[in-house]
Amino acid sequence: MDMQRAEKIMNSDVFVNVHYHGIPVYLQEVNQHTAKVFPLDSMNHEQEVDLEGLNETGPISI
């Protein structure tokens, strides 16, 4: 994922599903090559990951 798209997702009013190597994550902060994320099932486990490992899977369905 490129930095601009990650920033748009992070600032969006719509929750967009993002996965890091298959694990659903929440984008917390975006830098040039990395992002701070936490897995949706473990919100206390913040980690810094490479943007290349992030994949957008679409808006959340309600």
C-alpha cells in the first residue's frame, strides 16, 4: 500500500478493512515507509509494520 492511500484510509469517515499479511488491523499512524497499527483482536498490541505488507480489502459491511 502506498503512503497516500494509507493516510486517506486512516482519515476516512468510513471504516475500511485493512489487513497486514492476512491479519485485520487498525491504522493508527502512517510514515513514509511504515505504519503504526494494532490487530483488531488485540488492541493493546501496537506495532510498527512496513506499508508493503498492508492490503485494503474494502469498506466494512454493516
